[in-house]
Amino acid sequence: MKRIAFLDLARGIAMIYVILYHIMFDIRYIFELPVPELLRPGNAVFEAAHVIFLWVLFSVSGICLTLSRDPVRRGAVLYLAGFGITLVTELFMPSELIVFGVLSCFGACMVIMGLCRRAIAKLPLWTAAVTFLLWFILRHFPQYIDLVFTRIQPELSGYGYLYPIGIIPEGFRSADFFPVIPYIFMFLTGCILSPLVTGKKLPALFYYTTNKVTAPIEFIGRHSLIIYLAHQPLIFGALMLILKG
């Protein structure tokens, strides 16, 4: 199937936001310098935008998974890339150790969804509402389960091998932690809604031909993995030169 430029555009815009988020995070919490309140990680508006763009990244990846020839292999590569980041941060930046960061989460989701791809393809579109609801209910798991009118605080003991799903042991730390729960529900929502996109059932606007204006952002979207791997050390190095120079 011909590549859908809109998916690259959406992922590229989300990646630009991720880069901005990490710039603001580094300035505020690593270099301990003030940033505009609206752009401060932790600010309600900024964090709401963060959730929206995470939805874009995970759901678009879910859509693209249905177009991939070997999502399990691609997921394994992403997972290993995430593990590589863990090793690098442990060796060179232990204060910013990353355990099961976003790449590990993407990789795990791709492997799980890839293994279940045939079953997922049979799910009706309305089940996307169910997966969205599950994300909402479990978005703060395991701290609590949000049932809108009440919250349930499960008594879960943290065993070392359960951290991929969010149940962490005492003393666990990670500067960028993305457990499978609840993010897999974002990914699954994209998988379920994939027929709307791939079947060209959306308005014609979504199937535009790439142009000079959108091409740079689409490039970022197409190469999001490489850019994600490279952007943090580049940002940190640039900020070191600018702010400490």
C-alpha cells in the first residue's frame, strides 16, 4: 500500500512536541533554570498537550503496525534500542537512568500486538471506545484505578519483574518510565481504527499528496526512531554549550 503522508505528518508534529518537552525538562530540572510557566513540565496545560501527543504517537504506531510485514521483529528491535538506552544512561548518566522508557514500551506493544494481529483485525470499530475507556480507567495504574465517581487503590506488592506493566519494587527509579499499562491501550486503539485509515474511509484531506510545506515534518515522522535516539544527547550537549558556556 502507498505510504500515507498524513500519518508521517501526525507523527512528525508529535515528535517536534516531544523534542520541545525534553528541552524544557532539561532546562528546568537538569540545569535548574527557570522556563515560562506555560512550557514548564508539570504545568496542567503542558501536560494535557503531552498526553494528546502521546496519543498521536502510540495510535499512529498502532495504525502503522497493521501495515508492517513483520511487526514482531520491528518491536524486538525497538525493545533492544530501549534496553541500549538503559545501559548508556546507567554507565554515563546514572542520575538520569532510564528503565523501560518510551522505546521499550513501543517495542513491547508492537510485539504483543503483532502476535495478536489476526485477532485484533476481527474487532469491530466500536471496541476502540472500550480501549479508550480502559486507558482512562488505568491511566494512573497502579497508584489508583479511576472509575470517575470513585477511585480504587489496589494493594499491589512491587516485584522486580513486574515493572514493565507498572508495578514497581521499592527503590525503583527511571527518568523516563512508560509501562505497558496504560499505554498499550493507546496502541490498541490505533490498531482497531486502522481500517478507517487504510480503507480510505476518512475525508480526502487525510490522503493529501506531500508538498514542500509538509515534507520536512513528514521526514521527521518517517525517521522518528533515529531522531528519538539522537535528540536527547544532542539537546543535552547543545544546552551544555549554551547554558554553561
